[in-house]
Amino acid sequence: LDAPHPPAPSVNGHREATYLHWLRTNTRKQKQPGYAMAWVKLPLGDVEADQFHTLAAIARRYAGSRVRCTVDQNLLFRWVPQGWLHDLWVDLGKLGLAEAGANEVTHVVSCPGTDSCKLGITSSMGLAAAVSQSLKEMQITDPLVRAMSVKMSGCPNGCSRHHIASIGFHG
């Protein structure tokens, strides 16, 4: 991961089903020709400490050393050359962060709830993990349902923005 930039692979040369699914759900073309944005789906918004150095190296390699945190608890790499998306996906896979479905119904957003917030009155993260697992097991294929959002807050303050979700829960 320390090389400045990998050689650009053939865009049409990769046919892995899991990669194509990730490409559909986790990337968008930018206005600027030849560049894309790539979301990294973080389960419950969590990143492990041992993943940070490699994520920083990935950001240096593919996104000009920049990464953004999104309101939906994902990471966003911008200015990724489209020809490097497969290599980005492979490198994220080595960290266990190449899961498809960012910003889809299976990506449940939750505040920390009673796990670490003094205002929390419910265990929203526990519920979020259970709901997310149930939605994944349902293997939803309807694009309108997949586009829905599920958010839950552990108290009425609404830190996870449950009030603007398709399905919102609050403690």
C-alpha cells in the first residue's frame, strides 16, 4: 500500500459478482470525467484501531490523502480514478471493509444509545445490529425497498436522525 499509485487496470476486465455489486451500490461517477466517489460501509459506524493505518494508506493511494465521514456513518473517498476502483475494492477487502450496500436499507444507522451515551435510555446499537442482520437475511431485491433507510436513536434527541428515515425508531 505504500506505492504512490497502482497501474490502472482495465475497467471492463473485472467480472467478480461481489465486485460488480459493490460497484453498483458503493460508487458513483463524479462530474469530473474519469473520477468516482466510493463509500466504505462501516457496520454500525465502527472502525477498529488496527484498521486506521491501512485506511490512511488507502486514502493516500487512491484519494489524494482525503477521506470524509458521512452522516450515515460511512467513509467516503472522492477523486478516485475510475480505473482504480477494483484495486480499491481489493484493498478494502483485505481490511474486511469491502461490503456492498452502503446507503441501502441493510445499512442501519444508530447512535451509541446506552452503550456509551449518558443521555441514552435504550440500547439502540443492539437493536440496530439485530435489524441489520434480519434485513440482510431477507435478501431484499426490490430497488425501492433497497433505497429505504432505517435509523434509530437511543433517546428522543435524535442523534441518528431517525425522524428523517424511511423507518425510524427512538428510545
